[in-house]
Amino acid sequence: MKSIFNKADQAEILGRIDALTENSKPAWGKMTVEQMVKHCTLCEEYYQGKFPVKRLFLGRLIGKMALAGTLKPDSKGLQKNAPTAPEFLVTEPVEDLALQKRNWMALIADYNNYPNEYFPHWFFGKMTKEQLGQFVYIHCNHHLTQFGA
């Protein structure tokens, strides 16, 4: 399974981010390309421990099962319009796509120095570094596919 910690998979994601333009339109959802890039940047900051997010009650009930389903080799990834924590919602206008892309790409590159063996996800709960790497790839792929990249 692909992982953001794998150099080739990371390079693929970086190339796809770089391919986004102001003309990139979503195949589903309400976000603009700038809002999507900002959303993904917030997610990478969170995964890298830059701010905490409280675990959802529903995640305590079904988080482990949902993670297992998402990371199955035959999984289709994330569902279109899947819910997210309020901390990651971007509804306000976002300017300067080039800057947003640089910020996201720098955070992707920071995974080369990711020190933690575990990560406390706001929905899934305790994830191993391997699980996080796979999930980050899936999340990036989901949104890049959403915008045709």
C-alpha cells in the first residue's frame, strides 16, 4: 500500500500538487482548489503535531473499524463528501494558490523527518506511523483526484 513515507509515493503526491492550477475544478464537493489546498495544509500540520484536535465520541465507538476498512488493500479510499472535524473545514475565501501549494508541499517534504511511532487521530484513535503514512497518502490522493490531479 502506498505511503507518504515512501520516497516514490511522496514524489508522486508532490508532482500532483504542483499540477494544480486556478482552473482546477472539483469533481464533487463545494471547496475551491485554494480551499482544498488550505484544508490539506491544515491536515498535514495536525498530523505533524502542530496543534491538537479532540477525539470525537463517534470515533471512540467505530474509529478502529473505520481505519481498518480505509486501509484495506482493496479499499476505495475515502468517500466523496466524507465528514471532517471542524478544525479542518475551510469555508472562507483563500487567496494565492501558489503560496498555498508551497506550504502544502513543504509539509509533505517534512514527513522525511517524522519522528513519532504513533499518532492520536481525532477519529481513528491511536495510529502507528505506518498507518498514518498510508492514511496521509489516501487523504492526499482523495483530494488531488477530486481536482483532477
